[in-house]
Amino acid sequence: MLTKLTGLFFMLFCMTTDRSSGNDHGNDCPHYYSQSLKKNVYTTVEIEPEFPGGAAAYQRFLNRNLRVPQETIDEGEYNWAAMSHMKFIINTDGQIINPVVHNKTDTTQLTAFEKEVLRIIRLMPKWKPGMCQGKEVAAEVNRPMVICIMLETEE
């Protein structure tokens, strides 16, 4: 029977905005036009979108809200690590739009861990939007998430 959690969640959050090519006109930031949003979405910006309170607040938010998937505990995987890649758009008002994990749009195909990552993204508060040429813009955010868990059991 599981009695306590001896290792907390370790998360790696590297801001890695997608540097893929877009419509680069002079000093304009690379972007593409999103039909569904009816606006440009920037893949590289001069000032990256920011979680309210910065990186430390982002870390605290994730540590407070992440839950160990029950299936992991049920399967007896007490030393467990997982990596997932999350992608979403921060709109000009800071709202998170179109969150996906591993580019999977069909959520029925997600693992328990990927579903947890998606749940956390949806819980996030509004971010500070990215900036290009002094204007707030909708910007893609791509981040890996690595979680290592060590659970201790008593017999």
C-alpha cells in the first residue's frame, strides 16, 4: 500500500518557442495565419510570452497542480519518469488557446501523463502576451515537461 511520496515532482521548463520559418518580412517576426483564429500567430517574438510572476511562479504553479496519474500508482510504478511536449498559443489578451500535447489533437489517444499535462495547461491563468515590434501578438509556446517521481511503500 502506498504510504507516502518521498520524491517531489521535478520539472524541466525550457522556453523553446518554435523557430520554424514563417512569413519573415524585414524586421517582422516570423508568423503564420491561423484560419481558425483569423489572425497571425507568431512563432518567434522579440519578447516571449510570460507566465504571471515569471519562471518561479510557473514552477510553483506546476508543482502545486500536478497530480500523479492514478494508473501509475495502480500499476505499482513507484519510480517513474515521463516526458511530454506541450504546445499552445498565448493570445493577445493572455488567454491560452489550442493546447496540445505531442501534437495529438485526439485526446482519446493520450496517455495518463499526457492527459495530466493537458489538464494543467487548461488550469493556467492568463499569461503576459508576447511582443513583436512593440505590439502584443498571439504567440506559440512550445515547452517540454519532464516529471520524475519516487514513491515509497510500506509493507
